[in-house]
Amino acid sequence: MNQDEGSGNRDAGGRLTRVRTRRGVLIKRLPRRHRREIVYAKHWTLTKRWLGKLYYFTLPAERKEAESLANEIDRFLDVRSHTIEEAIEKFAPEKLRREQARELKKVATVGELLEAHRQCEKLLELSPPTAREYRRALASMVRRVKAFRLGKPVGVKNVPWHRQSEITETSVSDLDARFVLDFKKAMLVAARTESEIQTRKRTTNSVIRCASPVLAPEAVAKYGLNLPDFSSFFSEKSWRRVHSTKYRLPEQSVIRRLFTDAHELKKNDPNAYLAFLLAVTAGLRAKEIAYAQRQWFDDQNRIWITHADDFSSKSGKERMVEMEHWAVEEILAVSQSPGFLLSGPESERRSGVLRRLNPWLKERGLDRSKPTHELRRLFGSYIATTRGVFIAQKFLGHSTPQLTSDQYADALLSESLLRHWRERIAA
């Protein structure tokens, strides 16, 4: 016996609960609450702190044997070359096997899944921009579903902010049919009119299509993670019978005001003016505007939307748009940047400029859900009117002429409005 029987702490029944060996190692019986009473374990436990983390070694119930084993573990860890993992393997192999078994059973988190997808981009033969869009779509679904389940407002433009860890630490076992169903419900929360419902349904289907490749069996097989079967996720289908809505032109007075007031925008906010021109005279999408470069223009008044490491178009295909000569000259003259047409960091080009341009457009009567995108639609109407739907489809980058026809066949501009695209904006 290394210490006198009277030393150490005792419980209500007189049994020792804490004691030190002659080597100075503290061992104790761990307490737990049972029926409102504190009871202590029969066996002794040695606690070791290693690199800021606590480790527990289960010792025998017999005090003498427990002290002997505790001293042996302590001497082993005194050797600098020994590690806590080696101590666990030597003195608590059952504990190690249990921890390994738990680790194998542990299901990956959304963060681990997204990181595995990022590392497998080349194996999956995906371009970095396309792969990023897939991951963003899945993260967006998780964010909206978490907010919806918490009862928070989740309109398309009003998603509560969550810490990134709240998204990435979500278990992938949550990505099932109920998850997809809740996402579909969340996307319709703020819809009021039939037109809004159909628009939200189309957006929902698009996001689900983008997120699905991350969970596809051929991709999951390459991740090397412990993942569940995602067949439940795919069993909940996208919205069916989603009706496309015909594009409705803004009032003629609104279109005229946009062009006549553009010179003020040029003077007060050159970046917003450039975004306006790229959308209304070339039909560029918001992302394409953010990454548009001087080198995209050739000497024949054409702009070539080309891919780069950090950019690809929505369709995944490059395209060419023929522009009016004055528009090309104006854009190149106003732009002060040698690279991207819009100046400033990526946050300014991708979102900052739109936060200023959209209110400016709404103040002039273009009161649509996506005012900047309406400029692209106006360009589509201009091309459909002057050169036909087939050319409009090529310039806009639509997948089929039918899509362009559904949108623009009935949205033809009057002759009095066409001059706004053909003539330089007045100073």
C-alpha cells in the first residue's frame, strides 16, 4: 500500500474517492448522479492532460492494483519519446478499439463533404467555377432549410445569416427527402401571386439541379468519407408542371427614362453605368458583368464571353455578342481599369455595384424583382425585334430557341424605342 488507509477523500459511505500514490499520481472514483443522489464508480480512474486535452484511463477497482497501474502509466508518459496514443494502445487497448469503431461509424459533416468535393474536382472532370456553383447551391439549401426549421423568414432575398460553422457542421445524414421537401416549402414562403409561385418553383428546381451532382453516387465514391445512401435525397422530385411566364415589357416611358437619365449615372457612378451598358447593350448576366474584361472586345464591335480559372458562364459555354459601335466605344472610354471593366475588388464588382444600380433602376420605374436582369431582357427584346429570335438565343446564351421564343416572341419593341440602342446616350 502506497499511502495510509486514512488519507484521501471519502464518500458518504466512508469509501475513498480520491487518493494520491507515493509517486504523487492522483487517482479517483468518478461521480455520477443517480436518482437525485451522487454515487461514485467502483473502479478508479487516472486523468491525464495532454496537449490541452483530457484523457481518462480506467483502473482496477482494487486500490493497490489501481495505484500500481497509475504509477506505471505515469512513468511511461514521463519518457519524452512516448505519446498519449501509445499509452492508450499499451494500457487501454479496448478504449482505443472503441474510439476507432466510433470514428468509423461517425457520419461526415456538410463541411467535410464540400471539402472532399473541392479536392475531387479534377477526378470528377469539373472546372473550378462549375464545381464552386455546385457547392454553393448545396450550402444555400442547408442555410434555407435551417432557417425554415427555426421558423425564421426565408424569402429568396431574405435569408437569416448563420455562422459558417452552423452550415458546415450539419450532418450529411440530414440530407434526405425531408430536407428537399423543407427546402421546397421554404422557397415558397414569401410567394404571394401565382407568377411569384411559378418563379420560385423554377428557382427551386435550378438550385436542386445544381446541388445534386455533389451527392451523385459517382462523386460520393471518390470522396473517401463515411457517407449515408443519398437515394432518399433524390427520391423527392423537383417541382413538376412549372409554367413558364411570358416576358412583359416595361412601360415605354420607363424604357425612355432609363436611357435619358443614364448620363447622370455615368457622372455619379461610373461602375454602375458600365454595368448598365453591359446589361442593356450586350445582354450580359450579373456574374458576366463582374468578370468582363477589356480583352473580351475585338475590333469588329463584338464581345466574346470567355471562360477563365475563376469564371465560367451560366450555360458553361462561351459565346459572342455583336454590339452597337457607340456602346463599345463608350464602355472602353469610361472603364479606367486595364483588366476587368469594372474597377474595385471582387466584392464591389459582384455585389456592391448591383446594390447601387438596382435602386437606381427602381427609382425610374423598373420595379421588377431583378432590375439589372431586366436590362438583359430588354436587350433580348431588341435583338428579337431587329434580328429575330434565333439570333437572340445565340447572343443571350439560351440552351434552346424555344426558351428565347417563350420569353421574347411577344415582347417586341416599337420603332420609337429602337433608337435608344442605335444612338449614343446623350451627354
